[in-house]
Amino acid sequence: MLPLVGEIEPRQVNLLGGDYGGGEKNTTLKFAVQVSQKDVEVTPLTSAGFFFFKFDAGACYDLSNINSLAFDLIAPVGGSFDIGLTQKTADCKQRLDGESSKSDTKYVPLTKYTTPDAKTKQTVVIPFYDLAGPTALGTDFDFAHLKDVTFINWKPLNAAFQISDIRLRRA
């Protein structure tokens, strides 16, 4: 188990080529990367704790020809979190609005797509049209400059969420 807070070195790389991490003050996210390197276990200690993953560790990722995000999940009964996307500036050097989250997509609850039962590995598919639309900055989310995918607002706390086989689906 490796506790991470924010983006630290050395970065943990996922099979898609990007890194992942998480944080929030007084929050520990516990990660268990299994031998297949396709699984991560997240145990949130506060609801504001977040987990993110990237498709490219060093730059932007262009999602304009992708229509959805899919992953497999085993989560506790009543388990939920919100899912959203974060964008970078057009030059891909930094988050569009610093750390204010005003350039994020709207966040949608996991329970819109599945009802966890603590036993069954469920495939979750998040269509990007559910996330599209204006950001808090008043501009449409730029799918060509993705920074990361973020999971936040976890329920219940101190319970393990197993996320595996994260993948993108084309139209």
C-alpha cells in the first residue's frame, strides 16, 4: 500500500501510460496495484478526498474522438463517488484554471450508472455526453486538452473500492 497526496515523484504509471494519485488534506488514498497492474484499490478517509488518473503522464490527452470511459468496479453496498474530467490550457502546460476546478466538467454520480453490491465486478460506462456542457467558467469543456479523470465525494468512507481495467471507448 502506497499512500499518496497530490502528484509526487516517483510517479506511479498506469497501463494507459499516465500516472495516478490523489489527496486532500487529512486524506489518505490507499493503492494496491496487483501483479496484473490493471487494478487499484482506493480507500477514502474523507468524502472530499479525490483519486485521479491520466491517459498521458506528461501532456494533454485528446478525447475528441472518444465517446466514453469504461472501467470495472467492485464497491461496497451503497458505494458512490462523483466522476468528472479536468482540462489543461491549450499549450498543455498547466491546469486551465489553476486549482479552482472551475474548468472541470460537471460531476456525475456513479449511481447513475450502477448500484454496487460489494460482491459483483460491474462494468461502468460513462458516456462523455453526460459530462459535456459549460464549465463554471462559462465555456464548454475542451475534450482535446484533457488533464485527468477525477473521482471525488466518496461514500462510504473507510471502505475499499476496487477499480480495474480502465479503458476508453470510441464512437
